[in-house]
Amino acid sequence: MRNEQLADMMRPDRFEDIVGQSHLFGTRGVVRRMVESGRVTNMIFFGPPGTGKTTAAAVIAAMSGMVFHRFNCTSATLAEVKRVLADTNNVFGSGGILLYLDEIQYFNRKQQQSLLEYMEDGRVTLIASTTENPHFYIYNAIISRSSLFEFKPVAAAEMVPALRRALDRLNRDAGSAVIADDEVLTYIASAVRGDVRRGIGLLENAYFAAGSAQNGQGTPDTVSISVSDVDAFHVKVGNFDEDAHYDLLSCLQKSIRGSDPDATAFYVAKLAAAGDLISLCRRLQVIASEDVGLAYPQAPAIVRACCESALELGLPEARIPLAHAALLLATAPKSNSAYLAVAAATEDIDKGLGTDIPTHLRSPLFKGYRYPHDYTYHYVRQQYLPDDLRGRKYYVYGDNKNEQAAAAYAATVRREGGKPKS
């Protein structure tokens, strides 16, 4: 009996067979053009699982002629990686080593730092992959020496050819003639939401289920994979699919934002009936800061307490503190001023602005910095934003009672404060 997973057996060995990611590996894909021109640099691949990150690393290694070493950082140790890096000093590493670290976010800062000297002198070319935001989990010095490439979920239409090739491989290995029409393959591709590995695994299970159900004697007669064969392995939790689940979370947020407590109670009850407390708690905590925000600053703390209570209680009692939190938000005054402020600031950051921090705010000397507590109203006028953003306004006070009170206080402070205390 074969133990190797079909998805690994079907792994492409050239760019042309990688499904999806045309922006990276298509005819004009940036990574493909770079590798075909002989340029292989340190890279960080980030994106959802099953989108081709490991496959791409193997193809790049084969095309470059480098020795390929792959580690999964969930189980690999630093000692194992160092043994591979030692090969850079002998004849076996003379053509260069391509080191692929899957799930690099599981390596700590020290482990990641150990790679730098090998990357800097070119003995090792690193390709690291992660399903997380690389800026949060990968050491900045590695990011600065690497090119970042995003892998996106594979569209259903792009995944179907890979499923067709997997079906052909199954038939060839089994000596059978199981068929599946495009409707069924598209159904599988849609069900796995862009994860090719999962799609091939789902097809493989449905393949053997169909053969067993329709051909108990094992003869080579043709059988067909049906949607019901697929559904036997693709379980939809809570009696609705993932798309509908996220639609309900969106409905909840829009009901709260629209100050409709009745609709809010309904969507809390419906989401609780599905049993996904984590998603419901996360969404309520986002709403507390995004849609209520500074109009009622205590809301996030109260919602957090209700969510912790719900998770500790479990269902069905969890519905009560969750309803408490949701209805508090629905009936509270609303403000999205904090959300708009950070969105505007992020837009400037994405443009590359604001990199030169004022000297008087920098350690260790803070030369020229004035300590606000030494002045009346604990305020003194001085520059805090970087030079190229000086005078930029991100935050606009909301029209609610709480923020208008804060605006009035700020006006008083700026008008009457800033005098040295005697």
C-alpha cells in the first residue's frame, strides 16, 4: 500500500505546471523571469497553505543547479541546519546551496540570526516560507536581505487542471478508469478555497470511495466520482458553508454598526448555533474598536471580559455574555475615528513616507527633547511626526460627546499650556 501522499507525488518540476501564481511563475511572472535570467536571490514566500511555496522552491533549485535542502521549522533543530550549512565549506557545496525553510516563523530570533553570515557571503541562498505576515515573524535583518513574494489562494478554474492530472495518475497507478466531469472537479476546487494540496487529497478520498461503492469486485469497469462522494469527506460544520459563515459575521457587524439591536441579537444567536465561538469573539472585539471606538472607550474592555466569560462557560451559556457584548455595542454611540486615523497613517507608510524620525525623539541622548510634565497642562509644543509628515493630520475628533469633550480639552491645553512650571 502506498503511504506517500498523492499531492507530493504530483508535485510539479517546472514552472509551467505550477497552478495559480501567474504573477510569479507565468510567462511574464517576476520570479520566473529572474530565475531564467540566472538570478537567484534570497526570497521569502508568504501566503496560505497549499499554494505552491514548497514546489516553487524545488523548481528554482533544480533550474539553478544548486544543492537543495529542505527543513520544516516546526520540527527541525538549529543543529540540523548547521550540519547542512557546514557543506558550504567542502566540495559538495561548491555549486551553492539552496536552503528552504518551511514555516520559518517557528524559528526564534537566535535561530534566524545564525543564517545571516551564510547569506551575506553568498554561500547559502535562503528561501523561507510562512503562512503568517513575514514582518511580524521574520527577523528584520533577513527581510532586508531578501525579496518578498506573496502566494495567493488558487482560483477554482486554475486548480481543475491539477485535479485532472491527479485523477489520471490515480487511474494509471490503479489500472482503473474512474471518471469525474468538470462540474465535480470544480466543486472540489471551490470547496478547498485555494488549497491545491487539500484539493488533491479530497479527490483521492472521493476516488476510492466511488470505486468501492460502484465496483465492489475491483473490475476495471468505469465508475464516476459524484458530488455526494466528495461531500462524504468535505464536512460543512454548523449546517452552512464557510462563505455563509463569513457572510453572517459581516451581517452581525453591519447590524451593530447600524445600531439595530434586534438584528444584532438574531445574528449572535445564529452564529452561536454554529458553535464557532472564536470567530464570534474576534469579530466583536474588532467591532468594539472599529465601529464604537472613542465614542465609548470602555467598550473594548467590556467586550473582552464578555468574550473571556463566554469561552470559559462554553455553549449554550456562552450565548448570554456574547449577547451582552453585542447589544452593548449596538446601542452604544458610534465612532470610526480611530479606524480612519490608523488607515490614513498606514497609507503614508505604504508610500514609504515617515522614515526619518526627529532627532530629539531618538535614544540614547534625546537631544533637544522637552519633557511635557515640566510645563503647565503637561503640554509643550514640539515636533513628533517625521519631517516629511510634519503637520499631517490623521485623527479627526468624532461628533460624539466623549470625543467632543476631548477636543475641547485639547484646545484648552494648546491655548493655555506650554509654560514652564515655576
